[in-house]
Amino acid sequence: MTADEIALEAAEQAFNAAMVSNDVQRIRACITDNWVLVTPERGPIPGDTILSLIADGTLSHDTMTKRTHLARVWNDVAIMIGRGRNTGQFQGASIEADEWVCDVYRRLDGAWKCELTQLTPAYVTAGTVRDD
């Protein structure tokens, strides 16, 4: 693993921990000002919208784990693809997700910050191989 890949993995883990903390300032430290979350349900959602939902308690996370499957670095841009699982609350109802996560990172002032997160549900059907 290269030094950049090690730093990216640390950035991913810090991002996960920040999301579970439900602390908007801690999350903001892990993302760019233009961070976007792309979900299957709603498509692109501006980061400020997600942070507002967390700040007002509409969205919270109890757990969040990711296992990295692929990391690629091109100078100051990188991607991390992994299998993620999380639990939490949305509008008072319990949520649970098992998904593939693609995070696009940019190196800003020497630190990796997430620019975009793309979520894809990890469907398992009869006859498929799980990659847990």
C-alpha cells in the first residue's frame, strides 16, 4: 500500500467516525465545501442539505463501517470503493443500509477531503456470490 493509499484509508475512517458522531463540524472537516451525496432514491444531494438534516436531528447515524476494495490515486484526486454498512435514524424511523460506496477525494492543503459520495445498494440474489 502506498503512502497516499494509507492516508486515504485514514481519511475514510475519519469520515466514518465523523458521520457516527453526528457532529456537523467534525463531518465538515472531512469533506470539501462542494461535497455531494448521490443516492439511488434522490440522486445528487448537496452536502449542505445533508449537514442540515444532521444538525436538526432529522438524520443520525449509530454505526458506519466500510471495507475498502479499491483505491486509486491520480496526483491530487483519488477514489475509494468499498462495501459499507450503516444504521441510524431518518425522520424518527430506523434505517439500515448495505451498499457499495464510491468516494471521490481531492487533496487540499495536504489533506484528503471527500468531494463526492456515490451509494449503490448491495443486492444479493439467488445464485450470486456475496463479497462481505
